[in-house]
Amino acid sequence: MELFLRLLILLWLVNFAPPVIAVVFESRYNRPLDGGLLWRDGRPLLGRHKTTRGVLAGIITAGSIGPLLGFPFWLCLSAGSLSMLGDLFSSFLKRRLSFTSGDAVPGLDQIPEGLAPFCIIAPYYGLRIGYVFLFGIVFGTGAYLGSIFLYRVLLRKPFESYPRKIRALTRVRELVSCKITAKPFSQILNFEDAVYYHVFMKSVLKTIGVYERGKQNALVVEKREVSFHFHDLPAAFDGYRILFLSDLHLDALPGLTERTVEIIRQTPADLCILGGDLRMEAYGSFTPALGQMRVLLPEILAGDGVLGVLGNHDCPEILESLKDLGVTFLVNDSFPVERDGECIWIVGADDCHYFKAHDLEAAFSDLPLDTFSIFVSHSNEVFKEAFRYRPNLFLCGHTHGGQILIPPIGPIFTHSRAPRAFCQGVWNYRGMWGYTSAGVGVSGVPVRFNSKGEVTLVVLRKA
């Protein structure tokens, strides 16, 4: 039984290596192994999905993982090579049977790849035909279910209006944070948010007697107004007011929505931008946050409407609900704002922190040359990448200004890979102005110490 399990692990990993490497590298290094050659029947010899990188991935996986499982190195390389030969033989047969490259054929896709290695494994270990037959059934079933999960779940649009480019790693993160809501699985899969913050950190703060004070601090939200002066700002936008609301997390604390609405009612603006992270948790149901947004959004006074970007707490499934509430989301997209015949562009990137779904090339693709632009990303982590597109202003959040600050050290955590100089307030990177909001709400533990939430009013001025 032990040998059976070790062989299963080895050959399953070899089987999964080519599609995994295809997911990681996407279109890079994907030269077809057959070079586009046709067989005598006029069909491809193997097909475009059989690449040199895939074959090498399978063999290298066998050679690197096999010895860790207790197999001789030479046997691992031989088994990996035979498994890849079996896979190529399957592709050859599928082309002759008129299946197109990439079509799933149960049995034919798995059996040759799983059993070919036994040409050398069976004699080495003295395995009987019944053993090999049983292995083929178990291996084929697992490999088929794995392919179903990969191609029908991870590499397929979850819904028709799904806005992101299909990437398996992004889809895995969406499943973990958006789809798996049953306890305790959601807490286990989101360990940092569920256990570290809500169990460990909360317990520590309660033990030292400051937890309730921290919750009261988190309800202190103030309005901050910041002006930026630009020589190339179109004259019609001199004095243009942008209400920037980042990291709302309105379901974090009772009373937070009411306090935010109180400030918004007194802050009319030309445009409102939501900077991402609407719900408190990074997992579970989005319903409580949507309920609070239905209270907040009608109170926003912005003549040019409400734009938004997605953060690391946000799921793409919320887009339709918020669209019905009047929010236009920029998911690696841009939006022109016109006034008196002149125009500025708002460019929005998808989340770059957790989902890794940002695509700045796509986001800036529609912008005319030499136009005034404001780039919005939930996190400041892409400031260097954004600089290459020369936006005039970069608006972001995510850091909560540290949320818990210890003078004179500063924030304990910023949850950002950007330098701390970029983690709150006004900053400048090689001539690109930026502003990082401390956020309206809180995440993790619902407390603040030596920091305040903010509703930000950004005013554009012509220098």
C-alpha cells in the first residue's frame, strides 16, 4: 500500500506538471513540440497543446520529486519520460480520431500516461498485472477529476459578465475567499484573517484591557482635504473635487456607516471614487457589506457619478449589485470625464495585492497621448509599474495608515510591499504625485490606535 501511494503521488504530480506550468507561464515558451507538422491525414501530428516546456516539466518533476519519495533517481527520470511518451501517444491517437487539441477524452487522456511508466516500474518492483490494472483505475480517476477541476472550474468563466482575464491562480484565490463560506473550512483556508486577527490579536488586546478603547477609536472618522497643483491640468477642471472613499469595511462596526454618511452629506463633490475593500472580512458572505453600501451610496453628492476599483477583500460577484446602485467599476479599464470640451481620464486597476489581477497595460490602453490622468489602485504596491504610464496622480488605500501605530516607531503593519513613505498621505515618486488614504474603516481586528479613519476630498488645481 505504501508503494502504491508513493507511485500515485509521483505520477499524479507528473501528470499535473504540464498544465500547471502552462498556467504559470501562459503563452511564454509554448512552442508546439510537433512544430506544426501535419500527419498524412492532414491533421496535426500532436496539436498545439503539446509543448516542449510541458514535456520537460513532467520529466523534471519526476526527477526532482521522485527521490524525495524514496525512488531511485534513474527510475524517476525513466518513469517521467515514459509518462510523457504515453501522454504524447494519447495526443497522437486523439488527432487521428478527429478530436481537436485540448479536448478532454476520459480514459484516453489518462491511461497511457499512467501505465506507460510501468514498463520499467513493474519489472523493478516485481509487480503483477492485477496491481498495475488497479493502479491504472485509481490513477485515471484522480487525473480525470483533476482535469475537470482545472478546465471546468479554474479555467472557465464563473459567470457571464466575469470581468477578469481567466487565470488559474486568481480563480483559486476567488474560491478560497468568495465561494467557500462554510465553517470551519473558510477559517482554515483564511488562517491569517480568521485565526491570527480574530483569535490571537483580539485576545491579546482584551487581555491588556484596550480592546474596547480601540473599537471606539475606529469610529473616529474625519474629513481630510488635500489639494494637488498641476501645470497640465485642463483649465475646466481647476477646482475639481473628488470624494475618495477607500477601505470602507462598513460592516466592521455598528455606527461606522452612520458616521461616514454624516461626513459625506457635508462634502459635495464633482466625482466620487471608491478605492476598494468594501467588506470587513477577506472571506465569507458579502451580504452585510452590500446592505451598508445601499445605505451609503444614495447619500453621495457627486455630479459626475461614482467610480470604483476592486480591492483584496472584494469579489467580482458584487459588481452587478453595485452597478444597479449606480457604481461604475474600472477593472483594468479607464473612464473619460468631460467638462466644457476638455477631458481628464480616470484609470482603474484590479487588485494587485491578493488576487494579482492587475493589468496596467490594458488599463491605460485607451488613453490618448498627452492626456491628464488619475490612476486608482487599491494598493500602492504598483507605484513603480504605474510610473511607466506617467499618470499625473495616483490614488490608493489598503494600508489603513497602519491602523495600529506605536510612537515613534510608527505602524506595526502596513500590509504593503511599498516603502513606508508611500503608506499614508501625500507622496511623490519621480514627479508622480500620490495619495494613500488611511481608509474609512478597519480590517483584521476592528480597532485603531494613534490613527484615524478618513473621508478624503481631493481637489485638483491648475498651477
